[in-house]
Amino acid sequence: MMNAMTSLPSIQGWCPSSWQPMHAADGWIVRVRPPMARLTLVQAQQLAQCALAFGDPMLELSRRGNWQLRGVQEKHLPALLHTLVKANLASANAQTDALPAVLCTPWYKQNDVTHQLAQRLEAAIATTPTLGALPSKFGFAVDDPECSLHYTPADIRLWHDGQRYWLHPDGLRLGTAPACLTATSPDTIVQQALALAAWFINITPSHAATHTPQTSIQRARRMRHAATQLLHAPLWQGQWQSPCFAGTAMPPHTTEQEMRARPGFIANWGQLVAAPLGRVSARALAQLAQWLQQHRPDTMLHTTPWRMLLITSLQPFHLAQWRCSGLHQSDDWITQAQDPRLRVFACSGQPHCPQALAPTQPLALKLADNVPPGWQLHVSGCAKACAQPTNAQRTLTLTAVTPPSTESNAQASAWFSIQRPATAPIHWPTVHAQALCEQPDLLFDSPP
């Protein structure tokens, strides 16, 4: 007899933070948003020590470029928060923590135009407490001239294309092209971003509540839900433009892996390394940071929304350095662009999530070798499809679990449904997990 999913999964509708953790099956989740999406080597070691001392020894890289600690016991939350604030890895107070996050592209250098734009935006948000009325998931992004964050969701996106500053509210279009505001100075474009956020608050007054789980469902609106109203807003009447910039000129099937988001050494930038399924061993992070501090102390670690870290050392790693830094450990790091584990994604699954019917991550890694190059496979423990990439060609969703049999000594087994993207729907009957491992062709019947 199978235990099937009989009701819709509960959607939290808000994101955890350092000051407002979220409870899960394995303890409390604490999300860390490093300023400018980067860690100093000291901060990286402090973050690793936090995971080892207070929670699960595996850290997670989120698709918003954040770090996530899991399995934190409630009694350890005050000490963890104190440590994070002292390390400048968390805001100094809950009010600042409730302000919207700024996702920054990893492709910037100290004090270049992208870095300065992100600094101005973060400073402006920090001094505008009224923005705390925005929904919890509302976010800003500062992109690079190549628009590497093109597939990363953001409600308000800013960038400099080498000549001018641009701003795009998510969902707003003129015909088929994105509608944007433009300016010649960073201060002007930042003020436009704040004005757009204030406009969003004013047209959705019911969402102007504190960030609590009780109000989060009502507040879970995004800019794309109201963007069409901007075309008629008097403050920006006649100012919208549709430039042909890197982010809109991409071929329709361009993926993140084709936009510099590939492990390897990148000239003038550094070494890009990935974490399997976005999970980073605290021990491995500490080893890498300690070695870099001893041998390349000026290095920074830029977090990315692609489950990767950019090590900003401009010197390639030689074999001996590879080993001493721990980067040769394939269980901890992905350093090759063709590693099949880059093609699989999975939610946290059991035992971490109370809504998952079974573990998901072991199955995703087991199927990785069978995912065709250029494809993406997502494994979800329930219908919410957490951690799903934008362009996944296949999604496996857990629908039922067969309980273990005491008579036959059989283990519990999972059953999945298989989905294609909405643009090419296909309906398959429920498939047993073991059958997927033995016959992976069940998943990949035709090219995307």
C-alpha cells in the first residue's frame, strides 16, 4: 500500500534570514546574505565554524547567492546570531534585516562601476526603512554589462552597459522587449529604483505588514504581478525604453552554463568552483579559506546564484596547490565544466523538509551520469518544486511512498511523476525510483 500525497503542500511564502529563521524538520534554517555577495577569507572561516558549532556541517548555496545553515537547535540561535553580526555576516538589527536583499553579480572588481552601483544601492536601501514593507521575497539585483543574471529572478534589476545605467522592473515590456529606465549617473538610477519600490508599496497597501509567517502568504506578490500598471504611472510616463542589450539579445535556449557559469579558471577573474547540489562541506570551506589566507591573502570568495564560488585569485591552481587547498576532493567540489552533477538539481528532501515524501538528493546524484549534456534534471520531494532551475527539461516529483515491509524486510520505496516544461507537456504514469535508475531512458525520450 502506498502513502500518496493527498493534499497540497504548505507554501511558506517568505524567506528565512539571520534574524528570522525558519523551522524545518531538521531544526532551524538560518540564511546568511553576505554584503556585496562576497566573503573575506576570515568571514568564510567564521561561517564554516558557525555551521560546525551550531548546526549541520553541510552549508547550502541558494539560488539567490546566499548561504544557508540548517539543523540549528533553538537554544543555539542567539549565539549564532551574535557570531554572524560580529562577523558582519548579518545586519545589526532586525529592522535592517527586514529590508529587501540586493543580489550582486559575481563579475565585478573592487570599485569598478558595477561594484560602486551595488554599494550605492545597498546604502540607499539601508537608509530607507519604509522599504521594510515590501514582501519578503521582493528583491533587487545589480547585474554586469553582459547581464549574467539574466535567468536569476529579481523584481528590480540595475546595470551599467559601459555607457549608461539601466533599470528594468520585472515583467514590464513594450511589445516583446523589456521596458527600461535609463540614466547617466548611478545616484539617479538608484533613486529611480527606490521610487519604483515605493510605488509598489503604495499600490499594494494590504502587503505593508511586518515580516511574519502569519502575514507572508498575503504578502507574496512580486513586481511582475503589477508591472503593467507602470506603463500608465504618471511619474514615468513616456520614459520607458526598449534597448537592445546583452540580456535581451540572447538566443532563446541560452542557459546559465553558457553564460560564464562554468567551473574552471577564467582569465582576469579567477577560479570558479561549484558545489554538488549547492551543498558545501563546512570542513572543505574552512580548508580552502585557510589555505588561501596563507598563500593568497588578498583573495575574496564571491557567491553566485549558480551554486558556485568565484575565487578571485588571478593565479591558476597547480596540482600541489589543488591538493593542499582541498579543491581536488570531488565529493566537496566540482571543478570541471563537463561534470554531470552540474546538470541535476534537487530540493532538500527528507530528512530536512517535513513536506518531502522521501530523500531526493541521493537520487539526483545517482541519475546525473544519465542526464544528456545541455539538459537539466530537477528532483522534487513534493509538488512545490523548490530549487527548480528556470530551464529544467525534466522534473521528477515525488507522488507516493511504499512503506517498508516488516515481513519481507523490504525498504521504503518512492514513486515519481515525470514532467516536461509547460512549453512541451507530456504525461507519464507514475514511475518507481528503482526503475528510473535501471532505465534512465524513461526520463530522456527526445532532445529538448
